[in-house]
Amino acid sequence: MNAYAPILVLGGLAAGFAIFSVVTASIVGPKRYNRAKLEAYECGIEPTPTPAGGGRFPIKYYLTAMLFIVFDIEIVFLYPWAVTFDRLGIFGLVEMLLFVLTVFVAYAYVWRRGGLEWD
């Protein structure tokens, strides 16, 4: 349990600071509400009513989300591999090359579909 004490203390300090910041901002912050501030904000565009089914999204949103997930997962696997690189030897190198190749295939797919072009 002693090994986890610093982590628990740091987590407690972070949670305490977050709660303190939110409470202090709500007490001390300015309270000048008007109609424009209470409306929903959509990138400076006046909000429009949405259809009953929620509307349809272009495929570009899904491709962007897929690209984010692919590279997020890649980073999750690259950090532990980099830490244990010496102990894994040639097996670890070959496995990571196969993994990076798989990620590159997903990247090439998104690139070909136009997911990297911001119109």
C-alpha cells in the first residue's frame, strides 16, 4: 500500500484543486447573463432546428474519428514497446514493424478517402 500512497495523494490533490477551481469561479466570477449568452453556440452560426432523427452526418466526420482512434491506439502501444525495447529483442522489432504497417494501411485508406483534406 505504501507504493500507491504518492499516487493517491496526487489524485486527491488534483481532485481538490479541480473542485476548488470550479466552486471559486462560480462564486467570484461575473454574473452578467443576457439572451445571447444563454443561447447554444455553434461556431458563430445561428443554431437551426435539427430533424427528428438527428440528421445525417457526412462521412468526413467518421473518417476523422477513425483517424484519431487509429493514432491514439498506436501511441498506447508504442509507449510500452519503447520502454521494454531492449528486452524484447528482434521479436519486438518485427512485431512493432507489423503493427506500424497495419496502422499505415489505415492511414493510407483515410488519405485516399479525403479524410485529411479540410475544405
